[in-house]
Amino acid sequence: MLKSAGRSEEIAHITDHPTVTCFTCGAEANSGDNVCNPMPIA
């Protein structure tokens, strides 16, 4: 949703040190709170 709203600075902040990936869409984030179906990055 942040991407579609053009909020790239917020995206950069929550994805600068990813620890999880979304099982559904493959997006990576620092916290599982920021993706829809989180799983740890191996």
C-alpha cells in the first residue's frame, strides 16, 4: 500500500535491513508487521 501511495521514504526505512519475506508476494521487510504473510529469510 505504501508503494501505491508513493511513500518511497517509508518503504526504504522499513526495508533497509530485511529479516522477513512475504510468502504471498515476496516483499522483504525488517519486521513481520510490514508484510501480509511473513516468514523468516533463510
